[in-house]
Amino acid sequence: MLSIRDISYSVEGRPLLEEASAVIPAGHKVGLVGPNGAGKTTLFRLIRGELTLDGGEIELPARAKIGGVAQEAPASDVSLIETVLACDLERAALMAEAETATDPHRIADIQTRLADIDAWSAEARAATILKGLGFDEAAQQRPCSDFSGGWRMRVALAGVLFAEPDLLLLDEPTNYLDLEGALWLESYLQSYPHTVIVISHDRGLLNRAVGAILHLEERKLVLYQGNYDTFARTRAERRAVLAAAAKKQDERRAHLQSFVDRFRAKASKARQAQARVKMLEKMERITAPEEAAKRVFTFPQPDELSPPILALENASTGYGDKVVLRKLSLRIDQDDRIALLGRNGQGKSTLSKLFAGRLALMDGKMTSSSKLRIGYFAQHQVDELHLDETPLQHLQRERPDSAPSKLRAQLAGFGLGANQAETEVGRLSGGQKARLSLLLATLDAPHMLILDEPTNHLDIESREALVEALTAYSGAVILVSHDMHLLGLVADRLWLVKDGTVTPYEEDLEAYRKMLLTQDRPEKPAKAEKAAPKPKRASRDEILALRSEARKCEERVAKIEDMREKLASKLANPDLYEATRAGELETWNRKYAEVMDGLRRAETLWEAAMEKLEAAEAG
């Protein structure tokens, strides 16, 4: 269990945490969310002991191992698989000692411990993790120095997953993963055997991989049970309750103050007026929650072109003499919203560059409207901004004849206010840099907008604002992203980039997710023995018994679900979150966690009972 009790911490006199508390039971998967700059990464550093608390304490079980990805794996000559294996320090030390030990008793102890930690299957486990993060068998044998920084971050992530710390702290782990890697990580975290806290703006991960949300806001921590959608709904309800209570209190205070103002000087009413003054003084003010800052994107609308705006006929492209994509026959109309799917290295970015005119055809034909304007956003462009210039200067270079007031308005339309407009890019946050790059990509009102991982530095509110802007945008959208929530809301066509070509993917994103998570699982070897005899058909009494069991399981699930709803309603009471009721809040959170565990077990039993019943009735 991780216990955070009344912790406080300040940076240069600015408080990030003030008497913040939370308790995370062992084995729980928790998403840590909050506004940018609230102190989420700082909280991780405090948990790891890298920073010293101003007050309070953080407790973990004795000898608990904490793990996270602080930096990329070094560019060494060591292979990827050996780099990952070395991350289990105990195994590595025992294996090294086994090579030199001479005392028979010590050798026996070493071998016993290696068996206890399942050391002999370690290489297979490490290989599975690396494969899930995008490294095939050949890549796993190559040295780390062969890979770029982004890929070495994946190696570092593989290493910490392999080491299986008791408390796993992950800070935006999907930022350097593609969609396939992000979906694999979601699945892996769901079955991770220990406690996980993950900072993420990926709504899909926060909905599927965690069972609770730890919210850091206004220097306090609040633990909400349920996934991100449940958190967002519960928080909205609580904010509405607080806002209504604050409004009623303001009306009551105004009424009391009006009486005092009218009758304070009147002798016959002086006693009543003084009583109301005391009531006003004792009344603890309810503060209405501040409205979250509105995140915006404002894309200029292009004029309409005749379809198709771009078409490929038997086209091929690549780099140098190497053909990456071939036999492409594709068509794009101005109202298309296309998501490019496919594993990393299959050619999604290559196709994006071809559409953007940044890569030439090697064969075939590409036709496009003579008036076609294309906007292109890729992650590397954020890194290529001029760090010593302001956003306003970036726009002035592109629009030297435009008035500064007009350029400032355009910056404001992308959430870059007056302060950010005059701030050097090098001092802006990653999200603010991404906004500037998106503005530059859409400055000419493009008919087609190509977005290659646009959300890496955007928080959840900004991602929702991007969805709104793309929905209102009247041009074509070509989208590459690991954010399934974004893809699901924006794309209406899916193209699969695989094996050197591009084909329409006729299923939906959920089917694609399931395919990715199942296609690498080894099939059970077929037995050469004769087929087993057909099972005897279940009797009527057996079927009735199975129906009864299934019905009981269903009723059990319904009862526990009713308990869950009552507890959720209890936790939605804003009074419970007052500082004086911290112990009571912890008790209710623990009860909710226990009910959720019971619900999962009951649902598993129900599913098993239904499968048995269906098999019996089918036989």
C-alpha cells in the first residue's frame, strides 16, 4: 500500500502540494491526472525520494521496489535483449555469482533463488515485452546504439516492465509509442501483478488500463474509483453541487447583509441586526469551483474543390533506391477523414510525406487539384521551431504584411494568449509548442490536413478541443495517432499500411485493437491423436441446474452493482472531501475498492456459468 499523508511541497516559494493525502491499496492501477504544471511529475519524484518533502510523509512497505522510466536506454554495444535482462538486478547478480561461486551451499542457495524468481524463463519474458513494444527478434539482437532516442525510450520502458517493481510509476509512456505499442501496453498494465500509477493524457489508456483516478488540483489529491469517464462524470456532478451550494449561500449572505444594512442603526432592530452579523461571521464560505480554462483550436475553412482532390494510380515511393510502398491506387476527397493504421515501420509516415509533397514518386502517377493546399504536422516539426524567437515572430515571418493585432488574434485562436505570444518558444511548454506548430500548418486554410501524432504534448482538454476543431473543419484529414479516442471520434475511414501496400480496413477500431492483441498469441499445437469422442448431450436436469446457477450469478452481480452505485453516490458527496473527514473518505474509498474487486469476481463467475449453459444447450 502507498500512503501519502498531509504532504506539502513548494518550488521557489510556489506551493505545489499543501497537506495532500491519498491511500492507494496494493495491486491497484491508478491514473494520475491534473492540469499541466500542477505537479504530477514532482509527485513522482517525491515518491521516489528524489526530492525532500516540506511536510507530511509518504510510506511504502519495507523493501518495496519502485520503478519508472527516467531516461532512454544508453546507446551502448549491448543488445536490446541483454539490456532488458540486466534490468532485473537481483537476477543479473545471481547469474554473475553463479559463474564464480565455489561453495556448494552457496551454489545451492543461488540455484534455489533463481528458481524462485523464475530466472530461466526470463529471456522469453523479456523477448515478449520487447516484441509488444515493436522490436522483432532480429531487432532484439542488435545493439542499443543502432536505435534513435525514441526507440531507446521503448527499451528503457521494456526494462522497467521486465523488472516488475512493486510500485510502477509511468510518466506519459505512450508519447513515444505508436498505436500498436500503446494498445499492447494497455493490455500489459491490466494484468501487471503489482501497483501502477501512470501519468497520461491518453483517454483510452485511462479508461481501459486503470481502475481509479488520482486527481491533483489546487494542491490537493483526491482518489476517484473507476476509469477516466467515470471520474469525469463524477467530478462534473460534484462541481455542479458545489456551484449550486455556493450560489444558494451567496443569496443567503446577501439577504442577511441587506437586513443588517437596513436596520443596524435602528434601535428597535439593533439586536436582530447584530445577531445576523454574527451569523455572517460564522458562516463558512462555500467557494464555487473555478471554470477550467477553455482549450481552443480555430482552423480556417478552405474553399471547396471538385473531387477527388488527390489520387494515386499504381504508385510507388520510398527512400533512395529502397521501395517502401508500392502499387498504391488511392483516392482522397475533401470530406474524407482517414486514419492510417499499421505497425511502426510499415510506412504510415512515408505515405504522409508522399501526400504532403515531401517525398517523390518512384513509379506510377499522382494527380491533384491545381489549387490544392496541404497542411502538414509531424512531431519533428515541433522540435524544429526557432527556440530563441516568440510565436508572434514565427507568424510575422510567414505573414510579414499582416498587422500584429491580427497575428495575435490568430495565436489566441490556438490558445496562445498575450503572454505566450511574446514568450520565447524555448520557454513554452510542449503543449504550447504543439499549438504553434498546428497553427503554422493550418495558416493557409489547407484543403487537406495531414497530422502525424498531433497529441503527444497535448493534455486531455486540448485533445478534446482538437476533436472539436477537426469536426468543424471542412477539409480532408489524414491522421496518424496512438490515441484511439481521437481516432474513434475523428476518422470515418481506416486504411491499413502493411507489407508494402495500403488497403482499406473494413472493420472498426475495436476490431483492430482485438486483432492486435490476439494475433501474436501462439496457437495451441494440434494433437495428432484421434479426435475425442463427442461429449454426451446434457440432460434436462443438468441444463436446469446450469440455468439456476447462471441466474444466481446474475443476481449476485446485480446486488454488488447496486452496492457499487450506492457507494459511488456516497463518494459523490462533496462534504466527504473536507479536510476534517479524511479518515472517513479513506474508509469509503477502501470499501469501494473491495466492492469493485468483488464485482469483477462475480462477473467472471457469471460469464463462466453462461458459457457452460450455452455449451450444454448447444450440445
